[in-house]
Amino acid sequence: MSWRIGVDIGGTFTDVVLADEASGAAAVVKVPTTPLDFAQGVMDGLRAALSGHGVAPADVGWLAHATTVVTNALLEGKGARVALITTRGCRDVLELRRSARASLYDLFQDAPATLVPRHFRLEVGERVDAQGRVVAPLEDGDVDAAIDFIARHEVDAIAVCLLFSFLNDAHERVIGERLRAAFPDRPVFLSSEVLPEIREFERTSTTAVCAYVSPILKSYLARLEGAVTAMGLPAPWVMGSSGGVFSVAEGLRMPAMAVESGPAAGVIAAALVGRQRGLANLISFDMGGTTAKASLIERGEITTTSEYEVGGGGNVRRWLHGTGHPIRVPVTDLAEVSAGGGSIAWIDPGGVLRVGPESAGAAPGPVCYGQGGGRPTVTDADLVLGYLNPVALLGGALPVDLERARAVIECEIAKPLGLGVLEAAAGIVDVVNAGMAGVLRIVSVERGHDPREFTLVAFGGAGPVHAARLAEELEIPRVLVPPIPGGFSALGLVATDVRRDYVRTFYAPLGAAAPGDVAAAYAAMESEAREMLRRAGVPEARWELARAADCRYLRQAYELTVPVAAGSVNGGMLERLARDFHERHRATYGHASPDEPVQCVNLRLAAVGRLAPLDVARSAPRAGTPASSFSREAHAREAYFKETGVVRCEVVAREALGPGTSRSGPLIVESPDTTVVVPPEWRLSVEAGGLIALERAHA
């Protein structure tokens, strides 16, 4: 294959990246996102990319895409009608949840809506104890009654979660066989297949989430797969939340893996840039139209977490629980805030300027787009301050109206606050920057890392506009703006690998664990992983299996995931695992207890099928339409900076800056997919491969 395609659906634009395997050259096409039918926007982008660059569908050997279908279904409460079968006495686990509350002193907060209404939560008589022994046999009459109930009601999907089935799944397998025989056209999810892991609520929630979103994901992927294959393109791969892609069939077996698939792709691309530039410690920062996301890459490794809640605010902080539906699958450890180019600025009843969380999105978009938007946004403020091209964005493809943006900021923000228009626009930018600096602190300072030891990789359509100011806030010494930053997440999709994660509960103190039992558990997962990679068509020479374990001190409630060395499992390996856990505990919490015994809770395996490496070089990005109206000659315009006030600022096209170029701020660098703002006291340099580096002049 000679071309790879990555498609990322954003809140405002759908980005399509074409990458040439032979040269590594990449280009981006941006088309408006179509919220009513995401597949339509994908198809529009693919047609524009192929025709705009003269690529034949037969020359494309890889197509991967990131979808927000799963997340949107949970956020909007528009999933399937699900029936849940549980052990008698456990039907209310989803409603009882954990005792954790997002706002400890808010007496009126409501828990997230339960995915399965109580009258669709069915009980069967059976019991397996905490050692996996059958205490009470499965009552066939209860299974018959459940099948009869499901047949009489319009149930779209079925979830089964029995007590301690992660230790003994015999009863779940019997129920699953009967359900699949009775309802061959409906998806059935068994918790022992989805998540054979301790903790009943999280296991039930993850299984219910899979059932809730499965019919919607299946319909979307089937429609998309049919459309792209009809064009002569290969079947699409789907980006997973943990940083790898999986096939459509694999995704339908475990739909929860598709949560947060888009943001993970950007982190993958940032790590790729770090590897190619020899940078091990990075903070990725992605600011698009609706949200800003940050993630930390330490020693070249992307951080993942299994403590994740979808459908609420739980993804903002790792330790904030009670706001969404827990899913116990590895998710790229992101911090996210509703702050993007389309975030709406408003004044609260106390007279305080706020930005977000509401966004103008793709429709109607910012006021300056002239598509019906009536409230000021961050993009409008950036335009008024002189940071963005006052005529058009996307290389001339998206006309903007500066006067309309100035008028709405004056009417909605400046006059009510008694400010000038420039002061009001600067205030909007300061407020949104404060919120985004918060997510950078979450992934760095609150994780025990010093941001001064990291490089900020800024991408997304709006990321390079705000990156330097955020770096100032956290004293990050260096900012990198990669090639095609406006389509950088889509670029990650053409550079990622096939990946699937597996887990088995292994509940025992490390000092008392039998190495043979640990080895047998890993062997079972490795056998399943090899079969998955074989089905995916990945050559065996590119298979990688990475072990890990969830460990904790005795009497602790939650675990830390620690890598496990490859090779034979013996007593020495288990002792090393205990030492590594003490170090991880110290790095995470600031202290450790080396004399305390360590308990293993879960064993994990990550199966990775490596793609041929892609050397990403810079290629002039396209916006989907000819950029003839976009000025590529150096010129100047007025821009506002807090250090200087309004100043005449040079504007240059990114294409005009060759490797080795060095310029001092204030400076504005324009390209079709983004704008790089270099404030006063910052210096820009262009590195090999088209990377732009920003550094404080005094540093």
C-alpha cells in the first residue's frame, strides 16, 4: 500500500489526513462536521481528499477513523433499550453506585441517569461465592422467564452480569448461549467476556455501557463501512481509547473501547513527533472548536488509566468520581475542558465574564463565520485582537467578518462590563487561557510532574494561537508546533498501531502468589491476543505483547498499574514487581511503604500489532478547496498584546519559513489549517521536518 488515510471527526470540522508511505509526506483536508449524520461529513472529506490530491482509491491501503458516536450516545442519553440480567438481589447495583460524590456538599446533585430502567433489570436465582465455588445452581425457570420478558418487550440489546462471574463464568455462559439462540439478531454482552475483573459495580456498568451503545455503533460502522468500500477504499479501522486501532468486528465485541477515540489519536501523533525529535517528556495540548485536551507523555510512554467515567465530568480529573458511568477499559489519561474556538463568552448574574462550557459548534459556529451565530466566541475574540486573518480562514476557504465579530463583543461583553472592545476580547482570551492552563496542571503538577521539565506540543486548529501564553503560565520553556497541526489528531490515525487490552483478576498477595498460576493467567490472555492479531492480518514479526499488573497495599481500596517484565514468571519476577510498585506509589502519591506487603488484584496484557513506521514530513496542507485567495506574501496588521498594547505585527506564511529560520516576536505565522501566534519576548525557530519551536527570549 502507498497511501494511508486518517479521519478525525471534531465538533466543528472533520479532518482528513493523507500520508504517503514512501515519502512520509502528509496533507490535511478540512470539511464541516455534519452533526445530524457524522458519516456524511466523513464521506465529504474523503471525496475532497482523494480528488484534491489525485489519489486513486485503489492506492489507499489503510483507512482509520476516530468516532464520537459512543460518547455522544452516552452524553445525550440516546442509546439502545437494554435488558440487564443479574443475580437475585443485585438488580439495583447500577442505581446504588458508589458513595463517591462529585460535589461533596451539594445536597441537591443528582447521579447520572441509570442506563437500564429498573423494570428492565431482571433477576435469576444462582450464586457463586468469592472463591468461585457454585453455592446455588442456576434456576432454569428464571432464565425462561427472562427470555419471555425480553421477547414481549422491545429490547435492543442484552447485558448479563452475575456475582463473581469473573472467577467462575459457568452460569453466565449458559445464559449467554440461551439468549443468543433465542435472539440471534440482538447483541448479548456477558461481563465475563467484556470485563472479567473484580468490582461488581464497575463490571456491571462497563457491560451495560457496551449493550447501551452497541446497536448505534453497529449501525454507524456498517453504514460507513459500506460507503467507503463502495468507493473502492479498504474497510475502516476504529481508533480505541487506549491509543491503538481495532477492526470493526473487534469494536462490536467491546464497544466501550471506542470512548474518547479522537483525543487519543492526537496524543499518539505527539508521541510520534517526540520519538522522531528525540524528546521523551512531552505535554500534548489539543485545542479545537469545542474542547481543549491535554495529556502527558513521560519517557516516551503515553499514560493510560482505567479509572474513567463517561457521560459526566469525571474525565476532567482522574480522582473525581460520581459524575458519569464508569468503564473499566484502558483510556488515554486525558484532562479535558469545554474551551475551544467555538466556546461562547457570557456574563453571569454576578457580572463576571465566563467562557464556555456552551459552544457554537459547527452550526451555527462563531459569529464571524456569518452562518447564523449570534453570541461571541473565542474565535471572534482572536479575530478582533488581530491574531487571525481578517479576511478568511482555511486558506481562503472560510470567509470571516471582522466587523460582525467586533460588534457582537461590544454589545454582549464590552458595554455591559464598561470596557473597550479590545479589552473585552483580551478578557475573553485570558479567561479561556486560565481554564486551559488548569488542564495542563492536572496532567502535570497534579500527577507529580514538574511542567518545566517538559515540552508543550500544541495542535488543533486553535492550539498554536494560545500555546505560548499557556506555556508562560506554567513556565514551560519550549513549545513545538508540528506539521499540519489543524489535522494532527487525524495524522495520529495513520501512525498508530493495532491494539487490544486484556485483563484477568488475580487476587493474591505477591509474597504468597504461585508463579505457575500467574504464568497460566498470562498464557491464557496471550493466546487470546495472538488470535486477535492473527484475525487482524498483522504479520507475526510485528506482534508485541506487554504485561502489567494492578497492585496495591493491603487494605487500600484502589490500585496502581505497574509494568511487568517479559520472560518466565518466577519468584524473582514477583519480587521485582513489588519493588516497582513501591516506586510507582512514591511517584504518584509522594510516599511509599516498602515494608508493607503488596497485593496483586488484576493481571493485564496489551497486544499490539505494529504498522510499518511512518516518517512524517511536512507537506503543504490543503483546506479542501483551492487557496488562491489566501495571501502567502509577508505583510503586517495590527494585533493586541498585553505587553505592548496594539502594535503593527508582521504576518508571514508558514510555507515561507524554511528550516533554520529564526524570528523574534511579536509575529504571526499563518497556514491554511492554523495560525501560530508568537508574542513579544518569544522567539520562533524552524526545525527540520517543518516543526516550529517557540522559546522564551530570555531563556
